[in-house]
Amino acid sequence: MGRIPGSKNKKMWIREGDIVIANPWEIQDSKADVIWKYTRPQIEWLERKGYLN
């Protein structure tokens, strides 16, 4: 389960299938803070470079 920090929660919407970077909580490793959401052009670049399969 991911949580969007307060400074980003009104600007960022996450849908199923989106690619994000998440930072796991130290206390509960089953939960995390979402720190970055990739845009479509960024995802395409990552796929071309082989970072995503």
C-alpha cells in the first residue's frame, strides 16, 4: 500500500498500472510513501533503454 505525502497529494493521481518510485516505511515494510510518478514519455524512454521489461 502506498501513501502520497501531503505536499503532492493534490497534484498527483495514481491509477492501476502507473509506474512509481516508492520508499518503504521503516516501521511497516508492507507500506510505503510514493515519491515519484513517471509520465508516459519517461516510461517509454525507460522501456527503450531496457530498464522496464
